[in-house]
Amino acid sequence: MVSYADIERLKAYGPQGDGWVLSVYLDVDQSKASNLKRGFETVLQNLLREVERGVDEHAREEFAANRARVLRFLQSYEPRKKGVVIFSDVRHEFWWDRELPVLLPNLARFERAPYLRPLIEVLDEYERYGVVLIDKEKARLFTVHLGEIEEHEAVFDDVPRRTVTTSMDRLWSQKNLQRHHDMHVHWHATHVAERLRELVERYHFDRLIIGGTVQAVGELLRVLPKRLSERVAGTISVPVTASVSDVLAEVLRLEEQVERQTEHQLVESLLTAAGKGERAVVGPTATLEALHEGRVWRLIYVGNHALMGSACAQCGALFWEPQRETCWYCGGKLEAVPDFLDRVLERTLALGGSVEEVRGSAAEKLKAAGGLGAFLRY
């Protein structure tokens, strides 16, 4: 499984001197006819041929060594998930590969550093969720990440049953039994909350989803410490006895809803802050100017937005205006940059900022404002 810690380590990796990294993202989903009989190997060979055409003649030998290394790996590779990611730098004996249970684009890059955009976007779309199903006596704990679910140890507590009677002389005893029962339900919820605290420390999940019986869910919500209650994304109507597949289906449904809602709120906040001039900008010109000044803290973008632009050959500044020919910072000549949005994202990450892709209604709203914006450090 891939984590944000992996991303940080990959961002920190840079080949020394004139080294290069071959980055490969490959769709190997065996439910697709095109991938049966190892069709993904043919796809990769075609991708590498395309990359080779653009490789500088001084780097061709290094590219050939990395290509051979990746192809050898793939010859013995048996797909178990939907996608695979590979980074290879032969000169410095660097190798990193992961399988992912989500679909990936087919692409290859040969650049000075690992090409991380698709990996970052996957992690952004699939946050890590903690899930608890609880009734008055039992709880089951799960984590969900990248479309996969893992069940952890269950929690059991011996809660005495309530006794119902109509005898008047037992009314006082019945009330005592009710209080005793409720006290044990409370203890059970407190026990589960403690296990959840341990779970978040171990797996660092971003959000929490709770399901189960009404009384048990309500009691758990009451006893959750603030650190956990702030992560509650919602509740699901799933019994404690539900199958793992049913739990996953409900979590993914809620996850999609939460992600779109969060993105909508993010874009609303961005547009409002930019309109008030409160450390935020929207539109390519203002955003790229802030990026050049190192002020971008969090870049918000529409992934499929066709952003065309150029870079200064002298100082590296980025511009999106197609009519510009010279850099307004140093006067250097501007050169067209293919995959301009990728360059913008890479520059943001290199300067210590974060990036966030938005989809759906949030993307439409941001696209109307230029498809790009940022929250600023100052």
C-alpha cells in the first residue's frame, strides 16, 4: 500500500549529477480483455518507444539501461491488482514499485526526478478511512484505503440484558437493572473509543465512519474524544454482522459523497478568499505569479483543464499566456512546455506546497474562474 510518507520520500529523491529516473504507470487490470495474455507488456513497449524519441542523445544509454531493467521486472511480474507504478534509476541503483487496487493511466516519463502527479492524485481521491460497526455488546473495526478494506480485531464486552416486568413490587429493581445496563453500554462505547484511538495512531486514517444500532452509535459519538469526533465523516446503516463486502460498498458510497462535498466547500472557500484578497488567488496569471514568488501553500486545479503555457529558458518562470514571447522577470526567451499543468504541479511540490485536484460541480465552478487557484502562505 502507498502512503503519504512514500510520497515524501519520493519527492525527496533526486539523482545526483546528470542522473535520470524512468517513471512508469501501467494499467494491468486482468478484468480487461486488452490486458489478458500479458497485453500490458505490449502497451509498455509502445510507451517506451514514444519516450525514447524525445530522449537527449547524451541520456540514451542511461534510458536503455532503465528500460531493460523495467522490462525484465515485467517479464516475471504477475498482476494481482489493477495498476502498477515503477520508478527506476539504474545509475544510482534506485528502484521503487507498488501495486495499486485502483485504475491508473498508462504512461511513462524519463526525467530528472520521479513523476509523481498520478500517484498524488490517487492518494488525494482515496483518503484513508477508519470504520467502526457497533452494537451494545460488540464492535468491529476496519480501515479502508484505495478501494480496499482490512478488518482488525473485534471488541467484545459482556453487557447485561435489560429485564422487562410489569410487577409493581419489582419496579425499583427494574430501574436499577436499566441503569446497570446503560452503564455497561457506556463502558462498552468507551472501550471501543479507546481502541479507535489506538487504531488512528497505528494507521493514521483521515476520516471516521460509524455504523450499527442507533443507541450504540449515539453512545459512541458521545464518548469519542475531540481528536476522533472531528474526523467523523458520517454514519452508515450497516449492522455489526454485515459482510466485509457490504461494509466496503457502503463506505465507498459515502466516501464519494464526502469527497465531492469537501471539494465543493474548498472551491467556495478559495473563490471567497480570493475575492476578498485574503491570501488566495484564482486564475492562471495570478496563480503562476504567486508560484514564482514562492507564496503558494495549496494549489487547487481542474485535472482535465487544457492549460497551455511556456517557461523561461533563462530563469524557469512559468507563463500561461500564449501570446507572450519574453519573460517579464528577466527578459529571457519563452519556450512552449508540453503538459504544462504537470510542470505547474511539479514546481508547486518542489517549493513545499501541496496540490489538490477537484472534480464534478467543484471543477465546473473553478473552471469558470480559470481552472486554477491557490491558497497563499502570505
